[in-house]
Amino acid sequence: MGPRIGRFNEDNSESLELKGHSVPFTALGGFILMFGFLAFNGGSTGAISPEGTGNTVALAMTNTILCGSFAALTCLFIFYVRRGKLSLLLSINAALAGMVAACAGCDASQPWTTAITGSGAAIMYILLSNAIVRFKIDDPLDAFAVHFGGGSWGLITTCFLRDDGILPAIFTNDHIGHAFLQLLWQIICWLSIIVWSLLWMIPIFILLKKIGKLRIPAEIEVKGLDIYMHGESAYPLHAYGHGWDDVEAVRKMTAAKKLSNGPVPELSLEQLASAYEASTLGNEDRKKSVYHNPQHYEHPEFHHKGFKKIVPKPTSRAAVIRE
């Protein structure tokens, strides 16, 4: 699919962070997910009435909360040491990564182990989030770092920290072979999940690309999907600030080309999108990069980067003498 337009520049310098819609809404969504994890991990017991099940549910939910909390605090601490700021967005993602890590053994580990599981999940999240940006992979939600990083960390560490895991077995010298065998099975299952996902998703993505449904037109990506996908705008058209306020003008212009006489017919949004895309073909002045053409892109805080600095060409001493 490739990155979003303007996400990475063309000279391998600083990449742009395309801002989301609303930080408060992001926080609300993060809190909803956190509460959902309590039901997910607590409800995975499948029962509540048998004797001892209530204690298991309580332990699972407690470990889930603690794991997410330690992950968020660890991420906040690392980011504050590096940047001197307290990032809400990173702490939300780190908390989710910690809760993902807790899923593997939240019902069979002591609460103190969540400090290791949660902190490690936060570090895994930070490392993977930075790595995919370095490789110019665009993950708008950091979903890979959250779920793969947190899930992989939890899948492995639970073999060491759970009540019958490797560390307790070493200290008690009991069932050590069984504990290491469990680690081997965890790794095999981890690899199986990766292979299963690839075998299903690669053909699906190839098919979507072949039929032209993998990615929307570039012009619509820049202007926004509300009108194109839903036929209605979330805000007044002029609030979008980069093109949708001229919908009627383009609609009439495109219709006039199709029918020189008679009333102007209604055009579908797909036709409108095609008209926008066709209007940019062959126009070398309009590059699909915020650095070359900032006025066509949102995120005004980055527009100053779109203006090229004029660097004078070095002049030889002989040329100066001739002048």
C-alpha cells in the first residue's frame, strides 16, 4: 500500500508526523479499550459461578490494570528523559501494549510480575514504533508496535513469570523441564500465528490491489474521506481548508465537458474523485509531497517545511574576476 501522502519526505531527512483528528477523542477511545480489556481478560474464564473462578477473574483484571499502568508510566518516564515532555498519546499506546502483554498470563501470575511485563511491553512498543518509522513504514495508529510488540513480549515473559514458570521452577527446582517445554510451545505458537496471518493476508492484499480497492485516489486522500466515502461532510466544507469547498465548481466543470448542451447533471462522488485525480495528471508543478506543495495539504504546522531554502551556488574565483 505504501505510506500516506506526505508522511515521509524524499531526501531521507526528518519525517512528518501527520496529526490525528482529536487528542481528547483519542484519549476517550483509549479508555474505552482499557475497560474493554478488563472484560476481555476477565471474561475469558468463560464462567463466574464455579468455586475459585471469581478469584481467577479478579486476579486477571488486577494484573491487566497493573500491567497497563506500569507500561504507561515507563513510557512516560522514558519520553520525559529523552524529550522533557509528558506525551498523552504515547502513554495511551503504551498502556494498551501493556494490557496486550497481560493477556498471555494474567490469570496465572502474581501482581508483582506486572512491573516486569508492563515495563518491558512499553520498551518493546517504543523500539518497534521507532523501527518502523526508520524503515519508512507508515503505521498511523502504531498498531504493529502495540499489538505485535506487546503480544510477543507477553507471550514469552509469561513462561518465566507465571506461578509454574521458569523462574519459580529454578528457585524450587521443580518441574524445570516442563517450564522450558512450555516456552518452546509458546515460541512455536508465536511463529504459527505469524505464518497463518501472512498466508491469509498477502493474497487478500494482492487481490485488493488488482481490483483497485487497496488504496483510495491520491486527491481524495489529501482532501479527506468523509464526502467521498459517506456522501456527507463532518464539518462545513470550508473548514476542510484544502479543496472540498470547490465541490460544486468542479462538479459543473466536469459535467460541462460531458454534455455541452442541456442542464448540468449530478455526478457521483466517484466521478468527482476521478476528475480531481485527472486534473493533476501531467502537472509536474504539483508534487505529491508536503515539501513541494504545502498549500494542498493539511497540518499547517508543517507548511514552513514546504518552502525550499535558496542556497547560493558556489562561485569560482575565476568567474568572479571575469565579472
